[in-house]
Amino acid sequence: GAVVSQHPSRVICKSGTSVKIECRSLDFQATTMFWYRQFPKKSLMLMATSNEGSKATYEQGVEKDKFLINHASLTLSTLTVTSAHPEDSSFYICSAMREVYNEQFFGPGTRLTVL
Amino acid sequence: DAKTTQPNSMESNEEEPVHLPCNHSTISGTDYIHWYRQLPSQGPEYVIHGLTSNVNNRMASLAIAEDRKSSTLILHRATLRDAAVYYCILRDAGAQKLVFGQGTRLTINP
């Protein structure tokens, strides 16, 4: 149990385009999901907390208009990187909170490459 | 968030025990100690967590110092698949966010 999926696993796009990444909790409901970014050889950096039915809470320094988060259902959160640039190339990882256990379960990550 | 300090890297041999240390001298009374690991090109994976008492599960053991200012993750018999970055994270009982530090990169030699 407690499986979290991400789609796509890998995406390459041109500079200036927008990219949507999906995060799904497959066997449990999650009112809270989290989005992280990880650069090579670095640790995970929390970008935002996604709350079902309400606005996301962004960490300091993360542009909310650049990284749009939608958490429309209890099993799905999406992160859209708008007008992507090469510096947005990174490994994006989501996690979903299983409230009963107050534990986060992580997705496998999405590698974004912006040309 | 209270800070944790871990060695940047450690190395061990296959089938030997591994002790991964974590210092957290500013831990508060309601902070739980969580351990996650991240294999290459994957999302983090939960390993174990505890508050005061030592904990055991199928993956590892967590030994917590009596003053709670340090803890040790113990892999009883390392395999090549245990090569990963191990993160020690403190999280308040009422909080949901996990704040990742730099972790310890564990290398397992055959």
C-alpha cells in the first residue's frame, strides 16, 4: 500500500513552453501533497504544499506564478512549470501525506530537461 | 526546524552492519526523528522513525540516545541495494513538512 505515482517520468521541452507534471496517490486519499525540486548532487528542496480544494502554500523564494499547483481531487495534484527555461531543468518529486499515519510517501520523480 | 548533522559519506562492505550517525543537539521534546533514503534517480523512501525508544522494523533499527541529541540508523546486514543517500530529519509531532538536509551518501562495497 501507500503508492504514489508521477507522470511523466521524463520530459524534454523547448524553452518557453509549459510542462504539467501529475502526482497521484494510488491507494489512499491525500488532502495534502508536497512538491520538491532536486538539482544534481543536491538535497531535496521543498517548493510548496498542495492542499486539496484550496490554494497551495509556497516556500519562500518559489514563484507561485511560475510553478502552478492544482490539487483538485483527493488523489491528484499537478505542478505546471510555466514558460520553462533551461534553469528550470531539474528532478521534480512529489509526496502525498497519508493522514492516518502522518507519513509522507514519495513519487518516483520527474526529470525535466528544458532545451 | 531543528537542524541535523550527518557525515557527507560513508562506506561499508556487503553483508556487514552499517551504523549511520545523526546529531540533533537542538531537538525539541515533540520532534520525531525520521529516516528516509533515496536511491539514485528515485524518490525518497521511508525507512524508520522514532521519538524516544529504540525502534526496529524489517528494513533497519533506530537507536536513539538517552538525551535524544543523537541517533543512529543501523542496517544489520548491508546489501548492494542499500547504497543510497540517507536523510535524518526532525519533524514536530504536529507538523507535516519534511525539511531535507544534505544526508549521508552510503557506498557498499561488494
